[in-house]
Amino acid sequence: MAKILFFNPPARQNVYIKTNVKVGAPSYPSLTLATLAAYLVKENAVKIIDLDLLSAPFHEFFEEIRLFNPDIICSTATTPNYTALEKLMSSVKKENSGIKTIVGGVHVTARPEEAYQAGCFDIIVLGEADRVIAELIKSTFNKKIPGVIFKEDSAEKIKSVGRRPLIEDLDELEYPAWHLFDIKKYKNSRLSSRKNPVGHIETSRGCAFECNFCSKLTFGMRYRVKNPQRVVDEMEYMLKCGFKEIHIADDSFTQDIKRAKEVCREIIKRGLKFPWSLINGIRVNMLDPEFLSLARQAGCWQTGFGIETGNQEVLEKISKKTTVSQIEKAVKMVHESGIETFGFFIFALSGETEKSMQDTIDLAKRLPLDTAKFDICVPYPGTRYFDELESSGNILSKDWSKYICHQVDDPLYKHQNLSWQTISRSYKKAVREFYLRPSYVLRRFIRSIRKGDFIFDILYFLQTRW
């Protein structure tokens, strides 16, 4: 039996709390770590430590290592948290070189050579990693497992036996090991939740679309799903674990809208009463009134939309495959259904100009949105946008800790048409003009009174940097 410690590196402070979106900073136990741990808990001693919850994360992390004395330490790397993760793993190896260190996630899948050269990761996992650690332990770390790179002291270049095939049947996946978290410690703001604690659920993987700012390296473009009964079984399991609200984390929940409707019908059929949200957003060209009616009956209170831009030429440049007309129709349809709307907008996309950014601001202001989130496009490694900018010598920084879509201070790349100052100015203008409109303030006031959110909204307003 192995002793395995998973950790979530401390990224929330850097990614959200120090930015102007701190009032809406999300707080979820990690679905990724819960999913990985699920394959190990039956035959091993497993712990998860979330450093985002700790007041002294570095000290408490190493105190946990001392007390638990793990054989293996694992984590998952996004681009913004990679720098912190690498520093922690380097310290682990200095303190105790006998502990095996394993890393996976989208950043190392995109840049395995960088992770290999860091020298602190014994094993690098590429792509879908659900069963990999269990396979490694059972095989006594067989170096022929697909999708796994072993650190070789004598080798300068990485050796891999190829990528792992994608998991075909998602219904066979284990339920996430939520019992390894103290979920009561996680609290989201009223901007994004009705009840706490909130948990993520994954009902599908993959997205068939090719937006150039989005990475498909981990889950691919082929759409794979859990069947509706399995989805609602997992929702019931989450409610029994103590979650009061569920957020669907899929890239494209309504890509198969017939299945999405069946999920709603199954929730209604079982008489389950809980709030849920399509927090990651759905495509504006993949919904209809029947789905919205069923979703609301089933408890859906909010849906996001990946709108991105209000300029048709930019939509085409980024391969979004939607139109401004579809955006306007979809947001109006959801608004009229009684479900709250959340719009995601991005500045400095490929082909962006000052005019197109103004088009985005104008569109956001004329849509009946309850909430809007404005970001500056970050070209994450593994995306076509990053590759284009890197090949043309326009990536200005590879300090991954600064790859945050809410920060405006440090230029990460040279845009083909826009200065960083112009991008920053439009970003700040969008936030002010959307939220400080008299019409929006009045509509938000009425909503706040009706929903009992008045005090919360006042506090959020006072905490926002305008």
C-alpha cells in the first residue's frame, strides 16, 4: 500500500484576489484531484491538501509531509499555477529526494520539455490522467505506460512511449473522492452561487470547435459524454457528500442538446431540489426554448455564454463559428426564460482593433445580461494563438505566474494591432461602462431586493476597483 499526497498549489491569491475580480473569486474543491484520488483510495492511503485554504501554505504543506510521510506527491499544473508548483516540488526533492513527484495537467501536457528540464518532477503525465497513477503503482512504475515521461538523470532529452488513448466510456469513471476534502471550507460569492458549498461536476469531455485561444490537448475535440442517468446519479452522490449547489464544468454541455434535455428530465423525475449553474457557459447556437424550460424546472438558475466579442470579423478570425445575431437571440431567449445570464467577453483576440473592442463594449451594454466578465486574452501554451505569437517572436514574457486574464499591468505579448496600454484602457472602460450604467444599477437594485442580495451587492460594489 502506497501513501499518496495530492496538493493544490496556492494560486487563488495571485489569479483572483489581487485583481479587480476578487469579489467573484471562485472557491471550489479541485475536481481534478478528487477524480485522480478516486482510483487510489481503495488500495492506498491518500490525502489531499488545498494550499489555497491555508494561511501559511508553504509551512503547513511541509508539516503535512512530515506527519503523513508520503511515498508519492502529486499535483496538476495550469499555466498560472505552474511556477508555484515547480518551486514547491523543487523544495520537496531538496528536503526528501526519496519521495516520488508526479505532475500532470494542461500546462505540462503543452510544455513537457520545460517540466522535464525543471528536474523536480520524477514523472510527467500527459493528457487524460484518471487511471495513470494507479497503473504506475500496480506496475511498480513500468516505464512503458503510454502518456508517461520518466525523469532520467543521465538523459538530456525526454523519452515517451506516446500519448494515451482517450477514455472511450466516461460512464466507467469512478466518482470523485470528495470525502478527502473538508468541503464546508469552500464558499463562493452570491455573484456565482445561491448556496454553499458548491461543487463542480463533469458530464462530458471534449469540444468539437476550434477557437484559437482554447487548448484541446487534454480532452481533445471528440465529444464524449456520461449518460443522463449516470450524470444524475453523480449529482445525487455530490448532494450526499454535502454539496448544496452544483456547477457543470463542461466545455460544451449542450453540444448534444437531446442528452442535455434528458439530464434535466432525469433531475425532475427524481424530484431533486438543488440549484445548479452552467457556469462555464454554453454556445449561443446550441440551445432552444424547450431546453431552457426543462433546465429551469430542474433547478438551473444561471447560464454563462462564451460571447467573446461583439465584432463579427473577430468572431471569424478566432474560429468561434457563431454570429452576433445568434448571440443577441440566445441571451434574450435565456433572459425571457427566467434563468440568469452571465456573459464572458475577451479583449485583444486575434485581429482585434480599437473599433472591435468598442463593438464588444457596445454589445455587452445592449444585451440583457445579469453579469458580465471581461478578460484580456491570454495566449496559453497549447493554443493556436500562443503558437502564432511565439513563431512570430511576439511573446514578451514566459513568466507563467503573470498569465492571468484579469491583470493589466504586465504586457505578455505584442498584439498585431494594439498596444498593451490601449488593451488595458478598453478593458477598464468595459467594466466601468457596463456596471455603472444607471439602467443596469436600477435593474440590479430591483433584482437584489427580490433575491435578498442587496447587502451582498453593496459590499461587492465597495470592494471593486473601478
